[in-house]
Amino acid sequence: MAISYFVRYETTASDVEKFVEYYKMEHTKFLAKFPGIQGLQLHTQAPSFAGDSQTTNVGSTSLLAQLTFPSIISLETALQSNERRMAREDMSQNFPPFDGLVTHQAMLTRTIF
């Protein structure tokens, strides 16, 4: 069983595409250096589609980053690392402007199939 660390950006960025592109092309360079990280997935909004029998609620999440670690200990090490401090500096100094809520949550990951 692994652990995933989710960072959710519920943002009203003036240019969401620019925000997501910066994150994907630049900010992930910092995340890739986290000690013990096994993987990074970025989830972005998909356009509405008609194939779902339920009404699709687009919501306010512009970007959901999923960082995967082998254990809680490795996640704790990464969160206390200099690499994380550098990633937080990048966020505060270089991110394109955005308003909104940023949340961080660790969740146990069980792959079913």
C-alpha cells in the first residue's frame, strides 16, 4: 500500500491555462526532486461530455496534483525536505496570479485493478 499526497487548486485564476501550463512545465521540476517520490499525476478539468447518465458537475478544481510515496515515513521526509521548501518558494514567488483555495491531503492508496 502506498500513500498519495493530493494538492487541490480550487482557483479562479485569470488565465487557468497559463496557471496549469506553468505548474506542468516548471513547478513539477521541484516536485520531481522530492526524496522518495515514486510518481506524480496531474488531473485537470475535462470538457463536459454527454456520455455520462449523471449530470456532470464541473466544479471549481482547476488542478489536482497527486504525488505518490511508498510510505507515510517517506512522505513525512519529503514534506520536511529542502526540496519542498524550494517548491513552496516557487509557488509564492513565481506562480501566475490566482485566487482561490489550495488544500493538501494525504490518503492511503490501494490499487484495486
